[in-house]
Amino acid sequence: MWIDTHCHLDAAEFDADRPTVIADTVAAGVTGLVVPAVECATFDAARAWARAIPGGAYALGIHPLYTPRARDEDIATLRRAVARAMGDPRFVGIGEIGLDFFVKTLDPDRQQFFYVEQLKIARDFDLPVILHVRRSQDTLLKQLRIFTPRGGIAHAFNGSRQQADMFVERGFCLGFGGQMTFDRALQIRRLAVEMPLSSLVLETDAPDIAPEWCYKQRNSPVELPRIAQVLAELRSVSADELSQATCANAWRVLPRLAGAMAMTPGDDAGAKLSLISEDSSGQSR
């Protein structure tokens, strides 16, 4: 049993063969999968595809790469969507949110505004967060100390051991995926080995961050068991031990995930939970 804690299954890259990807993923032993939204326009898609997957779950948030086209009022839209989603067993937290200081064209102040406002929502609803961490570890940590959400996942972590420990101390697990499969990823591999097993979760970030064997191709949640095998070999543990530990870790930092994984497609088919984004006049967009 494996859990992909970060997969953008709603992305356009899967439009041509999404049902096949889902079937193959389940057949590969991936029994849990979290779909994080990236902007208000993707809230419904993230929820819908989470419902189509055995063990599927979703998070709601505004990704830092999408802040240039986000509006201030999207924070209010997110807050309303979260309030409605609290009754949905498949909803697990706020994400994907965070900061990206690698892409130089992004306005850091604009990113900070959306990051901080979303941390406030996570705090107010007592929800974990799924963090985008790209050359921004220290700034992310500074705001976490102020707004104190209940922890979550530092996705695709690539910081120092000291920074990693600081995230773990604040109730976070670190997400490891395709990057770890490259021999040249020395820092990531070092962390994958040195960090306590209790601090690690698995992810693909599909369709992005493809592992070494499908470099520059579309990534898929089907690859998760093979990614997990790389981590097991790096740590000299059995696949079974790694599976048990990483699943337990995912359930700990995303407490609602266990309930989501107990559901099957169709369990919530009749749920009347509209997450469609609204503009300031209340109209769908």
C-alpha cells in the first residue's frame, strides 16, 4: 500500500488518458492520493477527480506560481470554499500554497500576501497545509512561527538538514519523489537517508518532477511504487517497512486522509457541496 501525497491529477496533461492512469495507479498498489488545487478555477476539478479515485482526497489553495493572475478577493472565495468543504470527508487541508523564489518574474510581496492569508485560513479552520518550498525555506518558516498552522507537508523539500529539522519540529513531514531518484541529487538523497523515517512521506507531483527513468516525460502516480523502492534501497529498509511508515506519517500530518481513503468512488456521489469559484458579484467564473 502506497500513498501519493501530492499529485495534480486534474492537470491537462492527463486529459487524454486519465481513466487509464487511475486504473493503472490502483493496480500498482497506490491506495491513497491527494490532489492539491492551484487556484480557484481548479477547486471543482481537484474535488471531482479526488472523488473518482479509490482513496482519493483533495486540498484547496492558491499556488505561488498562480499569484500573478490571482485577485485579492480570491482569498474570500477560498475561505468560503473551505467552509463548505469541511463537511466533505475527502477534503484534507489547504494547499498547494507557499513561496517560490526560484522564478524571478514572480512578485515576492504578492506571493507573501497570498501565503500569509492562506495560513490564516488554515489556522482558523485548524487544517494542515501542503507547502510549495522552492528556495524559500527560511521565509516560509518565519511565517509558520507567526501563524502556527497544525503542520502538514513540505512538498519537494530541498533545503538543508537544519531547515528540515525546523519544519519537522513544527509538525511537518517532508515530501520525497522523483528528484530523489537521480544519482546527482546528493543533498536530497542525503536528507532522504539521514532524516528520521517518521518525517518522510512519498509523492510524485505528477505530471511534474518525473523520476530518472522517465526524465523529461510526463510523470504519473503509477511511478510511486518504483520511487518508493529507490527510497527503501537508500535507507536499507524493506518496501513493507517503508510502506507502513510513510502511510502512517501521511495519516498523522493529514488527519482527515484516513477517512478519505476509507471511501470508494460513489460513496459521496450525492453530496451537495458546491466549490465553484465566485467573483465579487457572486457569479460563477
